[in-house]
Amino acid sequence: MRADTLHITLAFLGSTPVAQLDALVTCADTVQSHAFELILDQAGYWRYNRIGWLGANEAPPQHLDLVGALNTALQAAGFPVDARPHVPHVTLLRNTAGGEIPACEPVRWPVRDFVLVASHTETDGARYGVIRRWPLA
């Protein structure tokens, strides 16, 4: 993965029409949460989609509050929300065959804001553009 693509998804919306952008911004405007540090200390592999990832063995309450508040606002506005439990992680490998999962040194990720991002798929992978940024208290 390229460094400029590393991110932690709070809510995946898939393909969303541009006409709904204002509604997404309004949803995010309602979210109040505090800054925190996420410690990524667990490597893993999801066989079903061939993804290698680095995740948090334990998500801080502020992270779960942020995800919950965002999903509540999105659902109230009629956007689809993933019902599965949220797993904070960074995708490191795509289309990997898996193998032995190495131990890893913890990575400390300070979370001071969250963003609305547009993803554009290109021949060499995805490109992300930040549409708007919201600071955390």
C-alpha cells in the first residue's frame, strides 16, 4: 500500500451520489467526540477478501463513541450503516495469499480529527481526496 492511502475507515458508504454530499456533511457536523490515541498492535489477515491488516487489539472508548455517533447520524439521514461490529484497522496488503502473520511493534496513531473522503479508482490503485475535515475536542 502507498503511504498516502493509509487510513482507518469509520463508516464505509460505497458509491454515493454527489447530490448527497451536503447531507453527509450535515451528518458529520453533528458528531462531537474527543481526540485520542489508537494503538495498532495486532496484525491479521482476512481470507475472504485477501486483506492483510494492522489493527487495534483494544479500541479506545473515544474511537467507539466516534464511530457510534457518526453511524447514528448517517442512519437517521437514511444512509446505509454496516451492522457488523467495527474493527479499527489499517489495510496494508490487498490480494494477498496470506501466510504466517508476524508479530508487530505497536504503532501509536494520534487521532485529532476525522475526514470525509472521496475515493477514485485508477489503474495503479485508489486515490483519496479529502472533501472536509472535522477536528475532535
